[in-house]
Amino acid sequence: MSTATKTSHIGRKISRIRELRGMKQEALAAELGISQQSVSSLEQSEHIEDEKLERVAKVLGVTKEGIEKFSEESVFNYFNNFHDKSAFNSHCTFNPLDRLMESVEENKKLYERLLQAEKEKVAYLEKLIDKR
């Protein structure tokens, strides 16, 4: 597979960004309000409509252009620059601990939503059983 073909595939870029952020398809699906199978299908799509791409970008914490221009090489080059402390100071404009805590809070909210959904499923199933 050529690099040119690989880099123009939006679905693969979404998949790779999701993986780099440590997010599973299920979590992305929950944030987008779609099924995991829909996320899988999305990640297999070579082209995605702009509105949907904007929504995905927002959930992944990047811009639409960031997804469109994403490349593995740029990610590795970016992180390789951190070996030089001056490069780190000039590029890092956020506190990594703040980002970590934001991620923890997002995960808590996601867990609470998933837990609530499971409780609702159990209640619904119990209601169905009681009717019999």
C-alpha cells in the first residue's frame, strides 16, 4: 500500500488519532451517540462528510483540519522534538497534569453515562419479566 493512498484515508486517520488518545471505539460511539459498529464503519470510510467529521474532531479534541492533515511522521517528529528542553518549552502551551485531570473527568462522566444506561436496561428487562 502506498503512503499517498494511506494518508488520504480519513477513516484510518480517525482510527489512529482515537488510538493515540487511548480511546476505544465504544467510547467514541457513546460520545457521538452512535453504535460501535457505526464507528467501525466510519473508520473504514475513505471520505466522510464535513459535518460528521467536525463532530468526530470535536470528540477527539482536534480540529477537522487536524484530522485531514494528520500523519504518523508529524506526530513522531513533534514528540521527538521534546528531547531538547528548549523545544519542549517553546511548543508546550498547556499543563500536562491539567490535561490528565480533564481526561480523568471525561472518563468518569462516560462511565456514569454507561452505568446509567445499564441500570435503565436492567429496569426495562425487569419490567418485561414482571409483565409475564
